[in-house]
Amino acid sequence: MPQEFHDQLISFMPKMRVWALALTRNRAAADDLTQDVATKALVARDCFIPGTNFSAWVHRIMINHFISSVRSKREFTDTENMPEVPVAAAHEDRTALRELGWALERLPPDQREALFMIVLQEKSYEDAAEQTGCAIGTLKSRVHRARLQLRAYLMGDETKMAA
């Protein structure tokens, strides 16, 4: 049995190299993988049941070894070596939303309506102008002035008033 197993493994080596090359896409790595799998197969020869599919048995060893080697080569970073990434606190988000709501409420109603239609509802200027009954140019001016006024409010310049 041992000599028969060795002969079968040796005759199977070219097919193993083809599989390894398909997995690694690198001739040197494929040769290393083939050698590792042949060694594992020799060590585990007592686990092989004669009369079963030798090809499938060796192929499974190769796939498992390849997956294990890929997993072991992954780069892991411990938390001490991670770069500092600033993350806004949840209360800061709530504060920013509250300030935005306050600034939106201070806008004149026609500017607020134009801004909502164009920015939030994503309507075209044509559709929004038709819905409000004003000219497209007027609507564009309202949106522009609303944006300028919001920016001023949020930057702390409460004295600026949009016309």
C-alpha cells in the first residue's frame, strides 16, 4: 500500500501543479503549494481510504492549505497601532441639526419653500416654478438667497438678512 500511494502521488504531481498555478497565479508560489500539499498528503496517507477518489482527496487538501495560507498572511492591526480618526459625537450631530432647524425657520417663507422644493424634494426648477407660480429666475434667486442666508446663520453672522 505505501508504495502504491507514493506512485499515485508522484503521477498526480503535474495535475497538482496545474491546480496550484490556477490558485496562486504565480509559478514559484504554485511550486511551493504543490510541495506543501504533497508533504501533507504523505503525512496524512493513513487517512486516505483506498478505492476512493484520490484526486478529490488531494484537491481538498490543496484547497484547505491554500485558504489557510491566505488567511495567515492577512494583515491584522491591533488597536494600539490604528490611526486616530475623528468621529463626531452623537450630541454634536443633534446640536447641528437643531441649529439647522433654527436657521431654516428664520428664512422668509418663500425662500424656505423654494429651498425645500429644489434641495430636499429634488424637483427641477421648471416643476418648482410651475408649482409655485413664479418665474424660474425668481425661484433660482430665492434658492440662492436662502443658501446664502443659511450659511450666514450657521457661521454665526445673524445680522445678515437676505432680501
